[in-house]
Amino acid sequence: RRPRNEDAVVIARYDGGLVSVVCDGVSTSTRADAASHGAAEAGVAALLDALTTGADPAEASALGARAAAKAARAAAGPDEGDTPPSCTYVSGIVTPDAVTVGWIGDSRAYWLGAEPACLTIDDSIAGQLAAGRPAPATVDADPTSRALIRWLGADSDDAEPQVVSLRPGGEGRLLLCSDGLHHYLSDPAELTAVATGSPIEVARHLTTVALEGGGHDNIAVAILSFPAVGGTSA
């Protein structure tokens, strides 16, 4: 349905666990794929560098988002005008005892386990209002609007992610995804119910769910197993 894939996924392993970044190009921007691909690669590189040099996951999450923001801004050319390459961002770090997530925009992170939950709050008008937060005074507070209020790109100077950490009581999976998936399936319990099999099987199945639901957008899915020691990813 689209001429190019504007989502990007990067997954990596380090001695202490697993990391991943999912970015979703903002469709109203030019060359959104340049922003999302650059941000995802830069974000994971910064995460790995921070974690392997002693940063804790929360600090690493902030450093990763800042590096991603810099890369997204750098994707803009001299003639981009008012719609430079832009994207959303979500990162996940899985260690032997915790899961840490950082995000800017409306790409999401879900915990799929005994107590499933959406770990992120969309940086959109609808997302903020649904979470009981006021929408910015500069925008029309339409409770159904999916318009972004935070993103990465040359037209944004907000590079500080929201960060949350979870210490699960048992095994599970961390799901990172773009709205190409959660537009069709967003309930944490329903996502957990279909998250059976290996990580790659889960990723393929969730992608199929989105395609069968209509597949109107690019679809990005990353699955990280918890705990990370001996765990797998897809």
C-alpha cells in the first residue's frame, strides 16, 4: 500500500542482555524512512555503548534516544521545507532481572506475561487524554485525534524519552511495535494470548494479524524474551 517501508527495527545482544529499537516514519514528512532507519541504528548503537561501559538501563535509554534524535535531524536535507524526515521511537532493554523501555511518539512497548500491560503512553492527543494527562494548550484537544505531539526530526527539539522499568515476577516477552500492529490489536491480554511459540513465530503471527486486519500501514514487530540470560529475540 506504500511505495517504501518507513518502519525500522534493530535488535542486538550484549553480554548483559538484549536491546531493540523500533521506529515508525511519520507519513506526513518527506523521506520518513531516512529518519526511522537512521534513528533505529543510532539508537541501538548508543544503547550498546552505554550499557557495555557501565550505564544503567534508564540512563542508557536516555542516551539512546538522544543519539536517535540526532540521527533523525541529520537525515534532513537543505531543501526539506516544513516537513523534514521524522519518526517515532521506542527502545527496549531486557536484562536478567528487569525490562526497561524508553519512547518518543506512538510506537509502543507491551509486556506479555502473567500480568500483561502496555508499558508506554502514546505521545498523541488521544493517548495523553486517555492517560488523564492534559493535551498541549497549542493543539485542539480532540480525544480521538492520533496526531503526534512528540516525535524525532529536524522540526523537533525534544530528545528526552519517557522511561519506565518493570521487574517481572516470571518469564514473558517484551513486544515493541509500530502502530501498523497496535492499530489492529492493542489489548495486552489479547496480544499475550496469541504470543505462543518462538519469538520469530510470534513476530510473524502478529504481523499476519495486522495484515489480515487491513494492513494499511507498515508493520514493525520486535519480540525479546525475558529473562535475557539464555533468551532469544526476533
